[in-house]
Amino acid sequence: MFGRYRGLADEGVLGLNKRNGDYILRFNPRRLYPLVDDKLKTKRLALAAGIAVPQLYGVIETQHDIRRLPEIVKDHPEFALKPAHGSAGDGIVVISGRSSHRYRTISGTLLDDDFLSHHLSNAINGQFSLGGVQDVVIVEYMVRFSPLFERISYQGVPDIRVIVYRGFPIMSMVRLPTRQSHGKANLHQGAVGAGIDLASGVTLDGVVGTQVVTHHPDTTHAISGLKIPDWDVILDISARCYELTGMGYIGVDVVLDRDLGPLVLELNARPGLAIQIANRQGLLRRLKICDERANFSAPAAERIAFAQREFCHPVGPVLATQTVASVA
Amino acid sequence: MNNRHIYVLSAVLALIGLTLFAYKSQVLGFPLQPQEQTRVWTVEAAVRFDPGPAAVKATLRIPNLTPGFSILDENFISRGFGHATRSAPAGRESQWTLREASGPQTLYYRAQVYRDASRIAEDTTPPFPERPVLDEPSRIAMEGLIAEVRRQSADVASFTTELLRHINHAERDPYVSLFMSRGSANADAAELATIFLAGAQIPARIAHGIQLRSVTGPVQSQQLLEVHDGVQWLYFDPKTLEQGLPPDFLIWWRGDEPIASLEGGGNLDVTLAVQQNLLDSIVVAERRAELTGSHAMDFSLFSLPIATQAVYAVLMMIPIGALVIMLLRNFIGVKTFGTFMPVLVALAFRETRLLWGIVLFAVIVSLGLLIRFYLEKLRLLLVPRLTTVLTVVVLLMMGISVLSQKLELQPGLSIALFPMVILSMTIERMSIVWEERGASEAIQEGIGSLLVAAVAYVVMGIAWLEHLIFVFPELLLLVIAVSILAGRYTGYRLLELWRFKALAPSRSGP
């Protein structure tokens, strides 16, 4: 057991305690949380900063507003409903079509008006928000995902997660929905996570849970070796999200739209650690490289250059041998 | 906030906690074990006399300076007598007075004493005694004896022993027999020794006391010779010449006078009796703290009413339960519903016992979940739905209680303390996780919560721990110290070693 502990420490694997204690508590001030926890605020900030996000159609703020839904989506047969404070994709409904009074979700289920109203009122009452506080529902553009990922995802929208440490993109992965995850890009539910080489934007092998997979379980196509288009744009908008929020340790979720290119879906102030498994690399090593050599006041372009230079997969051990993760 | 600050803070907290703990357990004698008992002796003096026609004044000498023992409690029992205690050269005196009395009278003095090693004869160094006033032949005999004994001895202790030996063999010793023939024929060994010691300028006095036995019944008072060697009092048995205070010997009064005296009456008779009993150590410690003027008791839970104490006996264990959960979550990595929900469930287990608690929890949560899934179909708003679930939970609990009453199952009745609101929230959270993340995740977290609750229950139920925390609440400072330290633990959680096993280099398997 101690051997494994040592082994993980040597590999620079970031544990929950260390992530919380040394990075989130230190670099993500509590007062900034609303900026990322409220997707509506994030969206408005991003728009102001010129970062591309899915277009906002409307906001459902009260029980009364629910009736306004048909009016909001009058010109948009396809749209997504998102609780502004939802976490991990909870409560998101994506509608890809309508027939008379029914809505068809992306997975093909038909929902009647009644069901959708109930769902919306649950969301407004805070069923999906942290701590059950009152919430609002965002009605926005439904991302038409790029055909690029069609071969390695099952329904749903694959999204790209980039961990940004004080403005430096340090690790990224793509989350590919599977049948098991009900078309959701959620690793907990069985989506495939595949690391992305930060330097080139080419995918690596994937993992389901903690198991390494080389092919998508549903489509059986090889996961690795896919070059993600607009990779430099993705890195650029991710890096700029640091200035957007001021938070030093965030996960930026980006989707690739067929027509609009990379769009920022949401920011996460407590990004998960599974990205390490997807990349088969510890985050700590990269965090330390940043701490040792990075110029934190550099502009975004310089930061990206640094990241692409330093974090070319695989990243070797930190030169200065340091004891990491000692028992406090 | 750097780590040194954290270390210093927790070290200070731990130090304060441990110091208070050590003081209370070692100095004040608070028991470290539950139901620990201390031997306590009840000593009693019964003073009987026949009053004369006029006013009566009875004086009883009572214990005061009792090396090795402390008085827990004392009382004076008399009917109609005026009563006062005062200090006197012999120690303390209790005085009973009555203007007119008829028929034989009995007065009682009763005291509870317990062993107290910290109590030593702390009275001041006595002045040099005055030389006894004697006639010429006696004085010559005394000086001769002193000169001879001094020749045979090295210090005060050996002088006293030698002197007592001479006195005990009076018939063979010319000086002593001469001395005794000059008018001190009735004096006993101890009295003679004090006279001779006074002649040799050594402070000495007679101590009267009783042997504290485990057998209940009357005891005879015994004499000890106390001699001051310039530093401390030494004790000698005048008959056996043994030095030192015999074990379980309670010094009652000092001096040549008898234990009691009477004015205005006759047939004075004093009987002493002793009885041993066991008393909760806590009572003794409390009393001791009170007597020593310590403030430890002022902040003790024992100053609260009994009913409140019972509540605190439980409340004080909640931090321990929270500590267990903290360890399980942050060091092991067990997932639970709600941070401290398992503590409350563990508290409920106290009433139901573990097995029944788990069964009841499982039954209520699964029935609640069924209802919740049905309610999902009705598409109720969140708060009304929660209210419904809560009400259903209460009804379920009532149903279980009534059913178990019919089936004569006792544990079903103790369900009342089950935290219903917490259960309702658990049901709600669980059903959402069930829907959003799948059944396996929900059941996993549910079992995790139950497991953590069970562990917390077992730890919180350790009687010894409960006793320690209740008697020494300062130990909770240690809990804070540990929590603060744990708050800066940034190492891996145990379950993460498995979660990230794919990342561990293959060379270092477990």
C-alpha cells in the first residue's frame, strides 16, 4: 500500500485532498465562485470578453416564465435547457425537434408539455443546484456537434475539458458519450475520457472508469490519433477564461460546433481528477513545472506557447526532485 | 496561512487539552475509568453522658490535620444543643452546649474521609519546647537518661527510638524507674517520652488516631508519638517502636488531653466507630476540587442538572462521531450522503441498537424511495414533494412502531429518535442520484453512509470514551487539534490509491 502511495506521489498524481487544500482553496477565492457556478453569469462574462459561447435564447426565471417557453423557442426548433447552477450536467435537457405539443430530445425520447414544465419547475426550485437554492433555467443554442467525433461517440455532445492553472492550460481531455452514459459526456456515468496531447491536439487512448480502452465501446472505432481541429483556438479561449474569472484552478468545458467552431459551455471551479487517468499522467508534475518556470504575468499567447512547449505528451518527471504529498 | 501556524495552533490546543486532562486526572483524581470507585470511610464518634442539673458543655476533639487523608464531608448530630466548631491547640474542637438537659444524652460526630496522598502534615515548624518543671531528683534522673540516650543515638529519629526503648523497659532502667517513682507513675510511654523529649529540647506531641479497617464496628483509639526533627514530623509507635505512620491510620486529635471533656455532667463515654464504603470517584474528585478551591469544577458538566447532563453525555460525543467521519471521508475516501448525516443516524442507532438501526434505516429509506419514485410521476414541485416525503417518513415510523408493538418487538418502539428530516433529505438526494447517476451509484453512496454511521456509532458507543469526554471535556480540544491538522492533509485518500492505480508505475505494486 505504501509502495503504491509512493508510486502515485512519484508520478505526480494529484489527490482530492491536495487539489482542495493546495489549489482550490488557494487559487479560487470563494467570492468568485458565483461567476462560474452561475452559467448565466459565465455566459455574459464570456460574451463581454469576446469568447464564443452558445447563443442565449432566453431565461426562465419564475414558475410563471415556464409558459413563455414556446414563445422563447419560437424560431428555434432545436435548443438546450440548462439549470444555471446545475453541476455535472444534471438537469440538462436537449431538444432536437418538435411535433405538435411534444418535444423530442436528442436521444429520441418524446416529452410532452407537462413533463417539460415539471422538469423546469423542479429546476427553478433548485433540484439540480448545489444546496437546493432557487435557480433559473437557461434556454440556449443547441450545439450541432462536429462530424469529427461521430465515429467515436454515441449520441450526445462530446466535450473537451481543459484544466487551466493560473492562465496556463496544463492538461486536457475529450469526453465521449457512450450508450452506458445515456449519451451524456459524464465520466461518472460511463463516458469515455481520452487524453489530448496539449502540444498537438491529438487524442490519446481513452479510459472508461479506470480501465484503459483503445476503441470506443459502442462504435468500435479507435480513439487515439484524432487531430482536434481549431486546437489553437481551444487553447486560446481556455487560457483567456483565467482573466475572465480570476480563478487560478479551473476546468474549461469546450464543445466543437459544426458551424461555429469551439464554444465555451461552462467553467468548473472544482474540476475532477479523472482527467489524470484519461491522460495517464499526474497533474501535480505539470502544476510544479508551472510554479517553477512559468511567468504568470505573461499574456495568453505566451502562456499557450509555454504550455505547448512544456506539456508535449508525455511529460517527464520534474527535474528538481521534490518530496510531494507528504503527510501533513 | 502557512503550515507552521497550523502546527503551532494544533500543538497549543493539544497542550492545553492534555494539561487540563493531566491536572484533573492526576491532581484532582478524576477517574479515568467509568464506574471507578474510591474507598471512603465513615468515622463516627458517639459522645454519651448524663447531664447535671445546670448548663452542659461537651467538647469533642475532631480530626483536622490528617496526613494521608482528606475529609469529604462531616456533620454533627445532636438534639437541641447549641453547636460550634473552633480550632484549638489539639486540632479542632466541636462544642455542644445546652442550658438544661434531662436524661442521658448522645451526641454524634460523623465524617467521611478518603485517602489523599497529596495531603501531608503541613503545619508549621513548632517552637522549641519549654523545659519541664521538675523537682531536683526527677530533673537529675531525666538529664542522666537524656545523656545516656544521646550517647547511643545519632539523630532525632534514633534518639526517639532509643528513648522509647528505655521507657518501655522502665524496670531495668534506673533513671526511668526513679523518674516514675517521683510522681509520674501513671503516665504512659508516650507521655513520658514527650516530657523527656522536651527536656532534650526536641518538639514532640502525642497523636491519637484510629485504624481505618474494612470491617464495620467500634475501634479503639491508639497513640502515636510525633517528633519534629527540624524538617518534618516523624511518627513512632510508642509500644512497638516502629517508625512511620501506619497505613490506614487516621489521626484524630493531638495532645495529652482526652478526646472529649464535659462540664456540668458526668459518666462521659466516647465510642469511636468506623465503616468502609465505596463512593463514585467523581463525587470524591468534585468535593476535592471544591475543597482545594480549584475552578476545574466550575466549568464541569457535573454542575448541570441531571437531565441536562444526560443530554450532554450524548452531545459531547457528536464531535467524536464527526471526527470518525472526517477520517473516513478525508483519509479513506468513503462517499456519504450529506457531510454529517451519518452522525445523526449514528445517534439514532444509540436508541435502536446497531442491527435494528440498520434494518430500520434500510426499510425506511427503501420504502421512502418507492414513494418518492411514485411522487415523481405526479410531478410535484420540490418543496411540496419534500413535505410529502417527510410526512410519509413519519407515518412509516409510526407504522413500524405500532406494528412492532403488536408483534412485541421492543426495538421498533425506540425509533422515535430517528432523524426524520435527515432521512427525508437522504431519500430525496438518493432518488436524484439514482436518476441522474444510476442505481449503482445511489446504492453505493447509501451503503457508504450506512457504513460510516455504523462505524461512528461503534466509536461513539465506547463507554470508556464517553466517560472520558464527559469528565474531561477539554479532550475535545484534541479533536479540534486533530481536525486542524487533518485540514492540511493533502496526501492521497486510501481509495484513491485504487482509483489511480492505472497511473502508478508498475514496478511498485502494493
